[in-house]
Amino acid sequence: MPATPPRRLSLQQIIEGQRRAAFVGREAELELFRGNFTTPSEDPGHRFVFYVRGNAGVGKTSLVREWQQTAEEFGALTASVDESADSVPEVLAVVAAQFAGQGHPLKALDRLLTTYRRALHDTADRLATEDEP
């Protein structure tokens, strides 16, 4: 029986491997994040939210991508929000959309956000008509 040739990696797999191999530094942050998956949720050291901030170009996006990859390996959902979401409802909408994209829609939250947006729109309309002469 002939030997099976080694499976060829896709271009996407090659690029991802190179990107991950090129990621340097931030070992402490990566280990803290990885360790969090083995820490019981009731443990005071367990984290549910990781916050990243820093100057431009210091590797925040790369770190978040690494965290997302690690979370996927553990079967966890992830969501990331940047400063473009400038209110709590917008942040919740971004998180809900990202969870839905991972196959876990937050239908009740989506309904609440729709109700909130409708009420906000209705209030704005009412205020606009009150200001008309």
C-alpha cells in the first residue's frame, strides 16, 4: 500500500501559522488568559472581562486576536468592542452580533435593544414635533 502524502496546508492555515509564530512578547498576558479557562468561575481570581488599552502600535489588536484564538481552542465565545461603540446599548449590540456570528444569538437581548431603539426614536420624534412652531 502506498504511503499517504502529507496533508497540504491551505494558504489561510500557513498565514495564520506565520502570524502566530511572529507574535512575541505578552507571554504574561497570554498565560493569565489561558489560565483563566482552568480557574473555576466562582474563584475570586477568575475573570469574565479582559480589558486592553495602550498607545497605537503596541500590539493590542494582535493580543486580542491571540486571546480570541485561545478562547476558540477552549470552545469559548468571544466578543471585542472598541471605542466606536460609545454607549452601553451600542456595546451590547456589538456583543450580541458577534455572539450570533458564532452561532449563539442573544434573541432576548436583540428584542430589548429593538424596543430601546424604537422608544428612543419615538422620543426623538415627539421632541422634534414639540419644537415645531
